[in-house]
Amino acid sequence: MLGFSQGRLTTLILVRHAEKDKSTTGKDPDLSEEGRRRANRLAEVLAHTEVASVYTTPYQRTRQTVAPLATSKKINLKEYRPGQTGEIDRMITENEGKTVLVCGHSNTIPAIANYLTGTDNYKDFDEHDYGNLMVITFYHPGQSARVTWLNY
């Protein structure tokens, strides 16, 4: 974590992917119709927020969750490997002082929140809990981060 400046406030907006289509078999299902509606709501909620980058894991459900927002803001999706703090450090370095949207999973989003806040306060989301939107602002990951936890 060395190399981050102390003077630029960075914001990461963390969301879990929207509802997945459970009628599909395999490890990479699409979103359900309800999930597509939630993805559109996310784009509406963040319509007036300046977002510099959008990161997703390499799965359809995460990409589809943030696609409406990325399309509306003309932002190309960037992929990250979940569960690796070096990936979070890279996001921060590439976007220091900006706002970034990160889409992940029920276990990876709380882990990112814990990393950014330097705590273990955030537990895995329930399998049926899709509406969390965590806004975390900080100057340096793990130090004096502020968390606003919303539901959309």
C-alpha cells in the first residue's frame, strides 16, 4: 500500500451483482429479469454521479449489472480478479482522487470493504441480498475511511 498519496480523496462504490437467472445451469449465469431491472435502477441511482472507471469480475452477472451505467456514461468495463488486494490497490492507483464503481459477489464486496476500512466489520452478504450499495471514501486504504451504506 505504499505509494498512495495522502492528499486525494478517492471513492469506491461497491455493489454485488444483481439477481442471477437460477434456471440456467453452469457457473456463469446471466441476470434474471429482476436482475436486469435492478441493473437499470443502479444506472438511474448513479446517473448524476461522476464515475471515472467501472470494474467487474470476469462473469456475465457482474458485467450485466453495471452495463447500463457504463453504456450511459460511455465507459469501457475493466476486469479485475476478485480476492486479491493487489487488484484493489491497482484500481486505486489508476483512479486516485476519482470515483470508481466496483461490482463483485456476496463474499468479495464485503472483503473489499474490510480492506478499504482496515476492519473486519463487513460479513458476506446473504445469498438473497442483492441491493447493497456501499460508498467508501478515503485518502489511504485502511485509514479513516468513511462508509455510506445504501440500498437500491
